[in-house]
Amino acid sequence: MAKVLCVLYDDPVDGYPTTYARDDIPVITRYPGGQTAPTPEAVDFTPGQLLGSVSGALGLRDWLEANGHTLVVTSDKDGENSVFERELPDADIVISQPFWPAYLTAERIAKARNLKLVVTAGIGSDHTDLDAAVAHGLTVAEVTFSNSISVAEHVVMMILSLVRNYLPSHQWVLDGGWNIADCVARSYDLEGMHVGTVAAGRIGLAVLRRLAPFDVVLHYTDRHRLPEEVERGLNLTWHASAQDMVPHCDVVTVNAPLHPETEGLFDDKLISTMKRGTYLINTARAKIADRDAVDRALRSGQLAGYAGDVWFPQPAPADHPWRTMPHHGMTPHISGSSLSAQARYAAGTREILECFLAGRPVREEYLIVDKGALAGTGAHSYSVNK
């Protein structure tokens, strides 16, 4: 029998929901490109419920405990005296979400003597030290594509909110005002702007597809160039690097995984090459952008706005400068954790567990590390140092 240690974010401040805004959610069975949505043998939750918080437990508790496994769920994940730290040494499986990540460092992996499987409930496994996972022969898996469209929708929302100056305008309403001049003094049309994405994988390409009807000029950079028919169909301009692309853009969105090539990419030097007044959106990973360089660029006017929902560390401390810098549209890391997305990544987590506990192969597209090497999606998206 396995001990499963699951790290999830806290319940709502008013308690776990007893009712929801909607009675159902659309059923998604297949993603763009043909990959099927998760297909576990069964689920013990109602799609549309809050599953990503502690009480939701990803809908896993009844099933795991009925089969003799131990499930420990906590939000207490940081520090030597955290529940996560205390429960880790004899855990067989660790599950966490990118929104509230259990940082599995090399030191933590070394002390987890029973650890065999690490699951990201969602997408993005950079909170696990992949070099250490390879060295210890772990399996690392994530629910690929489960919330990619959720994030892409969030990106489009953030682009429009910055360009149209939505958040400050809404604040005037909340404050009882009708200050039209103040609202429109920083409001522009997206139409005709040049928009570029750093990376055009599942999320980046979905962003490009959703922006095309806005009659913008689309750019992208990616180490894997898109097929010619895709470039032609969306009228895309490909650039060999972010450095080549960003001077041409009015809006830049970051949709790349965090790895040595992207860490710190948007620093003072790169931002200085962008048009004055560019909008930068980052829903990928916070460390792709230099924290203080972003703050400086907003205060100087080099950037007209910055929005995203990724921070480092997560949760972000109260004095994090991104909370108070001007012209930002930051949210907590929520872009991929809508109730719709939770139904898919919870189902995918169960599918991974069903396969692993029964000794069956985990879907290739879910694998990041397998048998001591990058595998599946991991081989496409990440790199390790050996």
C-alpha cells in the first residue's frame, strides 16, 4: 500500500463551498491536436466542484482509502517544521499543483527514501528538481494539456485588460466616480498592434489562435518552429529568438517553460530593446522575468503594463514589489485552476495514479521523467544537467 502526500492550497476564507455559481460545466473530451482528455476508470467528484483546495483533495480520498492507501493532504509546505517536510520521508507519491507548489529540491528528494512518483496536478513541473529526479530514478508526470486552454484564455483577458485600461476604470466605478478622462488616458485599441509570444507550444499557439480575430499582427519565437501551414493560416512571423522578436512587438506574452535558457530572460537589457510602452504578460513562470527589472521598467515607462499570475516564491510574500508596482494586472496563480480545469487535472491525476499503482504504463504525453531520463513531454520541453 502507498502513502500519498498531496499539497493543495487552502480552502476559501468563508469555508468550503456548499453551492456554486453554475450547475454544470461543458464536457471536454478531446483537445486541439487530437489528444484525449483524461480517462480514469472512475471519479469520485462532481465536475465543477472546488477540487484544488485541501477539502477538495482532488477527489482522491474515497478511492485511495477504500483501496488501503494513505492520503495526507496539507497546505503547509514550506520550512523545516512544515507538515510536508515531516510527512515526506516515508511518502511513496507526492502530488502538488503549480499554483501552490511543493518545491521538491534535491535535498528533499534525497531524504524521501520511499519516493517513486511525483505528480503535477496541472502542467509545469519545474518546482521539482528534474536533475535530482533523474538521478534517483523517479517518475515525474503531469496532466499535459489539462489546463492549457484555461491559461490561454487568461492571457487574452490580461492583454485586453492592460491595453484597454480595464482595471483602473473598474476601480473608478467601485469608488463612486465617473472619471472618463482618467479611464481613457491610458486606453488603446488592440486592433493593428503587433503581438508576439515567447514559445508557441500548446498554450502559446492557443493564444495566437484566439488573438487572430482581433486583426493584430502575430509574431512568435520557439525552438520548435511551427508547420508551414500553421504559420500561413495565422499569418505568423517567426523569429529565431526572443531578442530578435521583442523589438517588433507592442504586446509580448511569455508561454515558455522555465529552464536554464529562459530563466532571467526578461532582464534590463532585453526590456530596453522593446518599444517604449510595450505590454508584457507572463503566465508561464515568474523567474523568466527579472523581478526588479520589471518593476523598474514600469516606473520608468519603458513598459506600459505588466500582467501575469506567476510569482516566485509562491505564495508571494506581502512585500513582493509586484504587488505595488504601477500599471500591473497581477493575480494569484489562478490562470490554470478554473473549476473547469480542475475537473480535468483531477481526473488526469487519478488516471496517472491508477496506472502507476497497477503497474501499467503512464500515458507518454503525461511523462516528464521516466526510468532515469527525460521522457514524453519532458523530453520536448525541458533540459537537465548531467
